[in-house]
Amino acid sequence: MTVLAQQLLLGLLIGGLYGLAAAGLSLVFGVMRVLNVAHGELIMLGGYGAFWLATLLGVDPFASLALVIPGALLLGAALYWSLFGFVVRAPEETRVKNSLLIGFGLALALHALAVRLWTADERSIPTSYAGAVLTLGDVSIPLVRLATLAVALVLIGALQLLLSRWRWGKAIRATAEDWQAALLTGIDVRRAYLLAFALGTALAGAAGALVTVAYSVSPSIGLEWTLKALIVVVLAGLGSMFGTFVGGLVLGVAEAASAATFGGPYREIVGLVIFVIVLVVRPRGLFGR
Amino acid sequence: MRVLAALAVVSLGLWPSLAAAQAVKIGAVVPLTGRYGPGGAQVRAGYDIAVEQINAGGGVSIGGKKVPLELMLLDDESDATKTVARLESLGAQGVVAYLGGFGSDLHAAAASVAEKNRTPYLGIAFALNKIHQQGFKYLFSPFWKSPDIGKHTQALLALIAAGERPKTVAIFQEKTDWGQEMAAAWTEAGKAAGYQVVVHGEYAPGAKDFSDLILKAKSANADAVFGIPTPPDGMTIVKQMKELGYTPKLTILIRASDSPPWTKNLGKDGDYTVLAAGWHHAMRAPGVKELNEAHEKKFGRPADPIVGPAYACVQILANALSRAGAADRDKLRDAIAATDMTTVIGPVKFRPDGTGIVQAAFAQWQNGKQELVWPKEFATAPLAYPAPPFAKR
């Protein structure tokens, strides 16, 4: 029983990362109708950002978020101006198609860039507190991974607050609902797109830094994270950041439960089966509007 | 003037036959990026140094003439479909032999291309035995195979005093052909070595959570953990073993711990892990000193464990080329099959199925360094056993 509890708890902790990774993708997709398949590569860059700060300047990986997030925000703005800004000029139906092409190109370019800058070696950030645990009865809670869940929760909460209170946050939501109506009411839709993309990239950067502390980063981790994020986005549906986060937690726990019942090799399969079932039964997603 | 220069460049390009007459082309497809990137880097270092040293001596003597080697090396990004595509394009460019990359799954994909193109293939960091049982004629691997690793695991355990040897073992089996093969080999070896496999769990490569296996091993109180994870998986396993408070007395994680990133990322937690690279820079054989010097110059450290076998592949190829007397794929194949020579990894011969009869070696990470622990005659350090708990390092 404790073994099962332990596994489900660890699943929940991974789920936090899934949720954070998916939140950025969901925001961009929901607002811009653009599917950024290079989202995983942005996560990878965030991871290397934290890695650089840790090895070159000795910054603690959690403290490095204070630099990684603004850095990713700027990177997101730059990517919007140079690439994705052109995609949203196209009619809505062709946006996803065009964004797929640009996204794949960007993913390949960023992968090659990462190999140049950091080589193909696996990197991780060793910390003095790595492997420290909090013991609760017979269940041990790894502190680093608990901290990643907490940070992810705080970031999602901050984003939710931003979207509901801030003037431009409301503009982003209005654009997501109906960009033409938003345009008619005088909202600068382009600016809302830019902000959404920059915020999405910032979330990816933060997720990358957390992935690097809890696991490791290499230039090729992009695709697996894009796919995970995509599963969560479909599972949770668009419209709510907390919904996406909970979707991530659900996937994490479902994977752990399936590994516990059917064995390790079936971990991923169950996630995909849930994905297909949700697509068929509830195409809007669990929390979609 | 510029036009003339351009013309000269173009005409050089138009005459590949001129260059081909001078150099023997060898094609290598190595994973320089992706999950096997760090291992592939070692393979490449071995090939590069060997070709440089052979060419510095004028090249290989074929039919009384010295001919330099031309190494054409491509990256397959640790992706087997790309391995196949790259090998095909090298084949079309007229290479006489293939040199392989790193990782049994990539080698398995490559073997059938080599067979189809009737081009001899030499591959190391490749312990999969099954592929050699499919009647391939052009596949050669001067590297120890799963049954050898299983058998020599007994010798490794024999370094430990009889009463203290691990009695219970957990096998973390990667769900691949090689994973299955090693699990069988280790289960078999247990009968002679006196240990019982108490946990035999599978996982899919690339998993982010190994707690189901680790918790099973912990609750079964397994003395040792054996596995063949990829580098990212291996690092995750060690991190999570520490988090879950489980330190096996002996940990063998082949492949994951082959390269320096292991210790860079894990620090002290990576110590005490045993690897089965098959070679170590402290092994004594002709040429090892020169190889270590060249590696030291390039990378600032003696040769890594996979560099030696990679270097040996080029030695075997060069030796076979001069015995074949021509840069001909079929003659070369027969000459490789008849190999009987001493390389930097010691004496090498091939069995009829293409597997090598070669020296074996286990190393162990100690204080951030790979120390050779077996065979005893070359050992640089005794096997550190049992491993102290992660929390007390």
C-alpha cells in the first residue's frame, strides 16, 4: 500500500512539470491558434539557461528562474517578431498548418544550435541538496521534485492572476475568445498575440530550468516534451491555465498508476490511451470550454 | 585570377577519381547527438586518432604501395532510421568498409544495410549477440557480447570475499533486444555466481520515473542492481535510488556510465557504479601508450573506455586491407574474417558468426574517475564494495 502511495506521489510530482510544460503551449495555441511544435526546444533552452547560470556563475537553479524567466520572455518576443508574427497574419484555418512548418524548422535550428553551444552531452545541475527527502510515514518525498511542483503551482497561479486582473491579461483572454470581436472593441490583437507568445515562452523556460534540476537536459529532449505537453493540452482542453495544470497532474498520476499495475513498459501507453479516449468522448478536453 | 582559382576548385571537384585513386574511403556512421551522443564522441575520437596515426605513417600498404585512409564520418542523431540512410549514402559514395557507431539498436539496424551492400562492417560498443546469429556474413564486432559479459560478471563478483558477495540481484531491464539478452545472461550467470534474481522489472527507454522498479528492489532488499540504461535513463535511476533511500551494495549500469558526463552530472552519487566498456586505458598492449598520448593532447585525459575498441577497429581494417592486397569489399571481408592480430585492446580473432574473441574488462567509478577493477593483472584499483549509502558519501 505504501509502495503504491509512494509511486502515485512521485507521479503527481512529475505531473507538475507536465502541467507547467503544457501551460505555455496551451496559452499560445488558445490565443493565437498557432501550434508551436518547437515548444519542447524552448524548454530545452530554458534548461541550458539554468545550466549556464549554475556552472558559469554558480547561481542556484531555483534562484536562476529570476533570470531565466525574463530571458525567455525576451526570447519569446524576439521569436514572435521574427517568425510567428507572420503566421498570425494568415487566415485562421491556415495558421496551424503554417505554424507547424515554422515550428519544425525552428526546432531543428534550435537543436543544432544547442549541439554547437553545449555539445550533445547530457547535462544536469548537481546541487548540495540533490536527493534530500522529506519522510512522511513510509513515504519519502524528494525535496527537489516537491519544490518543482510548488514553483510550477506558483507560476501557474501568477499567470492566472495576470490573465484575470491585468488589463492586457483581459485583452489576451478576449482575443482567445474571439479575435475579431476583440479587434472591434479596440483591442490591439497583435499586441495580445505578442504577449501571449512571450508568456508562453517564459513558461517553457521555467519548465526547462526545473526539468534540468530534477532530471537532465540534452539537445534532443525537445520532442518528448512537446509531445507530453500536447497530450496534456488535449487532455485538459483550452481555456483555463489551472485546468491545464490539473491535466498535467492527472497524466502524471495516471502514468504512475499504470506503471504500478501493468509494469514500467506500459507507463506511456496508458497516457496515450487516455488521450485517445478524451479525444473521442470529450473533444473539448476535461476542463475545456 | 579569381576566375582561374574558381575553375581550379571546380575541376578538382569534377575529378573525384583522382582522389579516389589515392585514398581508401571508409564510411563511419556514429551518433554524435541524441541519447548516445557522449558515447558516439568516444567512438569518433578512436576512429579519428587511429586514422591520423596511420596516415602520419604514410597510410596502409596495399599491394606494396602506401595508401592513406579517408574517413567519411556522418552523424545519425542516435536514430536508427537515419543510421540506415547515412550508411546507404556512404555506400553510394564508394566506401570499401563501414565503421559502426554506438549502441546495439543502431548496430542492429546497420548490420542489414552492410549485408545488402556486401560491405564489411566493424562495430563496437555493441554487445548484442542475437544479431550475429542471423547468418550475416559482413558483420564483425571486436567487442564482448552479452554472454561474455554475463560470464565475466562471475569473475567480477569473485573479487569479493565469498561470504560478502551479493546474494540477491535486481535486474532493471530495458525493453529492447539487448536488454532482454543481458537479463537472460545475468540470470544464467547467477547460477554459477551464487546470486538469485529477486526482481526482474522492465521499463521503456526514456522513462522519467523508475520508482516502481526501485521500490520493488528496495522492498526485496536486493544486494545489487544490474542494468544497461542509456545515459539519461541511468542518471535518472541513480538520482531516484538516492531519493528513495536505496543503495545497492553493487551497481552495474552498463552504457550509461561509459562517458565522463556520468560523474559531471551525478558527482559523488555516480561513484561505485561499475561499467563494462570492455577496455581501459591502463590495459597493457602495444600502441596503448601512443593512443593515450594522442588522446591526452586532444582531450586532456587518457583515452576513454570506448576509444580503445574504436581505435582497434581501424587497426583491424588497416591490417585486413594490406592482407587483402586490394581495396575490394569481398576480399576485405575475407581478410577481416581471418584476422589474427594484436591491437590496442589486445589479441583479436573472429568467430565464424563475426563476434570477436577479445579481452574483457570491468571498470568502476571511484572519486570521479573510471578505475579498472577487473581483470586483476591490469587493475588500477581494487573493487570498492560494498558501496556506502548515498547519504553518507
